[in-house]
Amino acid sequence: MPGRTAIGLDIGTSGVRAAELSFGKGGITLEKFGQVAVPEGAVRDGEVVDRSAVVDALKALWKGSGFSGRKVALGVANQRVVVRQVDLPWMTEAELKSSLPLQVQDYLPMPVEDCVIDFHAVEEIRQEDTRLLRGLLVAASREMVMSNVAAVQAAGLRPMSVDLSSFAVLRAVGRPHAADVATEAILDIGARISNLVIHSAGVPRFVRVLLTGGQDVTDAVAERLGVPSALAEAVKRGIAEDVPADEQELAGTAVDLMLEVFVDDIRSSLDYYSAANPQFRPERVVLSGGGSLLEGIADRLAAAVRLPVVAGDPISPLHVGRTGLDEQQLGLVQPLAAVPVGLALGVIS
Ligand SMILES: Nc1ncnc2c1ncn2[C@@H]1O[C@H](COP(=O)(O)OP(=O)(O)OP(=O)(O)O)[C@@H](O)[C@H]1O
Ligand SMILES: [Mg+2]
């Protein structure tokens, strides 16, 4: 029997997915993984908008996946989440916890009482006789978090913690002790949201949530060809049948244009960050998320940012228990597992 276990739950635009991990002396085991699609529009930019559709999907997920419990670590990713580097006067962890709301109002675009806030210390800074704590301030709109929490509760689950999806991806696919690389950029490309996080030795230094993903590429193809989204999705993935060559070419042009804008956006984020932090420049990019499966995206990105781009692997550091998934299925799950696996990992770290 597994010892301590944790379940991470990711509510994505295209589906809800969860991973259960157990933590034992011999390491960490992936016990279960499951996902269930949600109808288009039920989750918008990380926010549950059609609660009953999401509740149905969560119920189906729990029914079908054999998770051992109902307590979950929930992820959030949304443009209304603010992540900023701030310097606070040095203080103990307990002091920080109690005074954080008073310390950070000036950094927030909304009243602090409307936010759920968190602070991740990055380093201590000494300037002459002042001692500062530099870190990342995370503030999410309380209304957004609560609407997701309410959907999870309505499905009979118990959210025990809420964490930023970017940090989850970092835990799952970041390689803090890699001998060859000190600083990495990790990019999770979803359907509508992409998370960019830069870390050195596991410490997050920069986070950006972009409102672009694979569904925007599909939309561009649908518009260019004048076809429904499902067909555009198949054309994009190169699995549609009987598509005339000229239409395939048109679709290719639409994909190319979207990719160019996306890759440019990532490049400018990396440039902006690197200019301010020359001693912590990313040395490679690690990809995850379903959107990273788009043909050619890794090469385009590598050429634009002039760094090696590799696929993240959240599963190989884990033992694999009786998940009911074979090798091939685990391979397919890999890009989708980073967020839920990382959320579950956050429960013990
Ligand atoms: N084989 C593939 N080729 C190209 N794109 C793919 C492939 N498989 C999945 N995708 C794309 O991946 C995207 C979904 O990725 P993912 O499941 O990570 O998103 P999500 O977590 O549901 O959404 P979000 O994070 O934006 O809320 C879709 O846009 C889909 O088109
Ligand atoms: Mg996602």
C-alpha cells in the first residue's frame, strides 16, 4: 500500500486532469493519472465559467480514474494572476506571513483584500546596512480562485491548497541539479494559456502568463479555411483526411503566422529578463503542455532564442505504479502531466 499520497488537479481549457503520487522511502510513485475533456467555453483563460460542465467532468474523472482520495492540490493560471519581483525588508517567515498584505498593496493593480497572495523568497540582499528579502509576489484575484474552488467542491472534492501552475510545471520538469545548466526557461503551452517560468537551481526568478496557446493556432486555421474548429484541429495536427493541397498550404501559412508572433513574444520575454538578470541567463528551454506538440514549434523557438529546446519529462523521475497506462499511453500523457504532477509534488515540498 502506498504511504503518504497527494493528488494534483489541473483545470485546463481543454480538460480536467489529475495525478496521484505516493511518497515512500524508495522515491515518488505515479499511482494514477486521468483526464476528462471539458466542452469548449466551459473554462475560459483558466477560469471556470460553466460550473456544471466542469463539475460533470470532475465527477467523471474521479469515477473513471481510481484516485484513492478526494483531497486535491489545485492549480491556477490566469492573466489576472500577478507575479512580480519585489524587495521587502528582511523579516522572519512568521512575520512575513502576517504582514504580507500590508507590505504589498503598492505592487498590486487591485485591492489586496480582493486577492489571494503568496510570496516566494528568492534571495537575501544586503545593501550597506539594510537587509532585504527579494522574492516573487504572487497575487491572484480572489473571485477567480474562489469560482474554481467552488466548482471543485461542488464535485465533492476538497481543495487543500492552491498553487500557481507555473510553479507546478517547474517542480515537475525543471532540472534544478542538472550539471550542464544553471538557469532554465520552462514553457508550458496550453490551449489558451502559456506559462513561462525561469529558474536557477530550482528557484523561480521570473514568471509570465501569456494568453496564447494551441487553440489560437486552431482558430487561425479555422478562420483561414472557413471550417469548423474540430476539422481545423485535425488539419493543424496533420491528421485530417482528404484535404486538398492548396488548403493544406493555406493552413500552413496560418500556422506559420501564429507561430511567428508566439515565438517572438517568448523571445522578447527572455530578452527582457536576461537584460535585467545577466548573471542568470537561461541556457535552455524546456517545453511542456499539449500546445508544445505542434510540429516544428521546438525548432522555430530554438532558432529564435538561440538556445537548445528540449521536451520536458515529468514522468521519468517517478516510479510508475499501477496506473493502468502502458508505455505508449504514458508517452502521450507526458506533456499533459507536468501541471498535475507538479501540483502533487508541491504538497510535500
Ligand atoms: N499532436 C498535437 N499537435 C499539435 N497540437 C496539439 C497536439 N495535441 C494537442 N495539441 C494542442 O494542445 C492544446 C491543449 O494543450 P493542453 O491540454 O496542455 O491545454 P489546457 O491545459 O487544456 O489549456 P490551458 O492550459 O490553456 O488552460 C490544444 O490547443 C491542442 O490543439
Ligand atoms: Mg494547461
